[in-house]
Amino acid sequence: MELGTGIRGSLLKYGPAILMKWIFLICISSGLHAQNAQGIDSDSLSVDDCIRYAMQNQPLVKQLKLNEAITSQDIKIALSDWLPQINSTAGVQRYLRQPVSIFPNFSDPSGPKVQVTTGVLNNSLLSFTATQNLFNNEVYLAGRTAKSYRLQSEQTSRSAVIELVVEIHKAFYDVLLSHKQLELIVDQIGRLSKSLKDAYSQYKNGATDVIDYKRATIALNNAMSQEKSAQEAINVKSSYLKQLMGFPNAKNLILKTDLSSMERDVMLDTLEPFNVYDRIEYQLIQTNLSLQKANIEYNKLSLLPSLSAFANYNISYQSDEVSQLYKRNYPYSIVGLTLSFPVFQGTKRIHTIKKANMQYERLALDTLSTRDEMNTQYVSAMASYKSNYATYNLTRQNIEIAQDIYNTLKLQYNQGIKSYLEVIISETDLMSARINNLNALFMLMFSKIDVQRALGKISVDY
């Protein structure tokens, strides 16, 4: 009776697991309409679909676009100083006590000078001023570097987006790997459940002792525990993928799980040469170098004068009576040029130029170290890819061998030739071979992404 109860207990434990799996699949299927509401047309998403969704919905991508727009506005603000600057001012004032001027006494030149009150009590002035920069080193620099600053902003955004795309690739395949591992565990549970029934039947028939049945129960319980852990791992990894995509966490996310196409896509041309200029980071450093060189020119141009033209037109209203203030005006105007020349500022300009040159040299050295670092990244990524490719091919052979061993031992066990312990060991070997092959395939895909990243072959449209 104890053994019968044990079997029923194990099957009762396994039955709810299968039921929960089907409920899980049904819930996922019901979420497809919610995905369509988010602008996803297909029932399941490939990695390219995830990337396209992220390019439209990821807050980081939107922030990067705003950063580019802000940079564009900053450039326009700087270049606007080339246009005429027109200002106007208006004011009104009343003397509480009028000013006094001292004049000679023209009727008695030898006599004392006389005090004369000047001006009127009420004054109002309306002034229009226009200035035009003819040469200014700051505005000149803005015009020279506008294209480079736009390029710098674009390259900075593209570098960040490439990192996001790489993370989405890896997160996608990480979730997919966990799904495939779960499928293998579920298949294993099915085999172990059948083995449990066989072990119990043979025990009841007196062909084996209770040890085989208990071992089968332990193996099944361990597999069911692994199934629960795999399901929780999928939830965590899916949440991270949703975060990278900007996908609502409350929505269900279904991924395409076509391993055959993945096995085709995992191939890579290992003879493709490495060119550091294909890396967006290196391109960004080159842009920064050009901007730093322009900064040196700017500091040298600070020795030159600034030249601007101006024109003023003023309308003056004057009257001792407030009511008569705006009855008559006295306009006057002026035009001219302003030349501003920095004669002496201590040694500030000399040291500023030296500092700018040092910064350029430091950035140039950083370019060399970054180039070497990128080459190391490529060599490391390619070595990892080749190693994982060899491992993947070997694990495929191991699956075939482990499957043959398991089938043979299972048949011999049913005939009473082999012990159940050997069947369990062969089952474990088969499961390990499948898991190792699956891990090798995904590690190969991860290393392929790293190689493409190192080659600068990750292209994005955002």
C-alpha cells in the first residue's frame, strides 16, 4: 500500500505540473492581441522584431534622438550670431532737479561766470540699434565645427544604440535558451514518469527490489524541481528583455523558437579582416580629434581683433510739460564700426594654446590605445567563436552516442539484463549531452554577436 501511495503521490505531483504548463501556454496565447495593440503584427517575435520595437519604444532611443535635436539647436543658436542683431529700448524720465552748467558771461566777459539750467524737465527716448558681426573668432569657430558637432552627436547616439542592440540580441537568445532548456526538462520528466511506472511494475512483479522505484522517484522529483527553476529563470530573463525593448512588463512576450534557422544564422566568415575604422567608437574618437584641433585654431584666432558694424536710430522727446511731451520729437542717428583688439591679457592666451595642444596630444594617444584595445577585442571574440564552434560540433556527436547508450540500456533493463542505476546514469548522460549541445549553440551565437560587434558590423536604423 505504501508503494502504491508513493506512485500516486508522484503522479499527482507531476500531473499539476503538466496542467500548469498548459495553462501557461494558454495565457501566453491570450496575450497575442495585447501585442498587436502595441504595434506588433506577428504572433511571435524574432530578434529583429524585438530590435525594431525597441527603436520605436525604448526611452533611451527617444532620449538619444532628443540629444541630437538639442545639439542641432545649440549649433543654430551659435550660428545665429552671424545674422544682424536688432534691439530697441524705450524710456521716459523727469528731472526732480534739472542739471546746471557754468557758462561765461557773454555780455560781461570779464565778469563772473553764470549758472544756466540746461535741458527740460521731461525726456523720453526711443532707440533702435542694429549690429552685424564682420569677424568674430567664436562665431567663426561655430561655423567651422557645426558639421563635426552634428556628426559627434550622431555617432554618440549610434554607439549607444549599438550597445543596446547587442544587449537585446544576447537577452533574446538567453530567454530562448531557457525556453529550450525547459522543453528538454519537460521531455525528461515524461521519460522519467514512464520509467517510474516501469520500475513500479517490475517491483510488483518481483523482478526488481524497491531501490529502483525509489531511485526513479528521486530522479523525477529532481527533474520537476529543475522545471520550476527554469520557469522562474524565464520570467526574470523575459523581464530584462522587456526592459531593453521598452515593452510593457504586464504584457506577454512570445519569441520565435526556430532552432533550425538559428543554426544556419550562427555561421560566420572567420576570414573577414578587421578594420578599426569600421568601429563607431573609433570614428567618434576621430571626430573628437577634429574638434580638438578646431579648438586649437580658436585659441590662436583669439589673438585677432573682432570687427562689427553698428547703426543707431534714436527718437528723442523733450518738454517741460508732460501733456506736451510727445507732441514733437528730435530724431538723430549714427553708424560706425567697432574694432575690439585684445592687447594684453597677461600670458593667459599663450598658456591656453599650450593646454589645447596638450589635450590634442593626449587624445591622439588615446586613439592609439583604443585601437589596440579594439584589436584585442576582435582577437578574443574570434577565438571564442572558433572554440565554441568546435564545442558545438562535438556536443552534437555526444547526443547521438548518449541516445544510443540510453536506448540500449533501457531495452536491456526491460529484459532484466541491466540495473536501473545504469538506466538512470544513461538518462543523466543523455540529458547532459542535450543541455551541453543547447548551451554550446547559444554560446556560439553569443560569440558571433561579439565578433560582429568587434568588426563594427552591427548596423542600426533608429
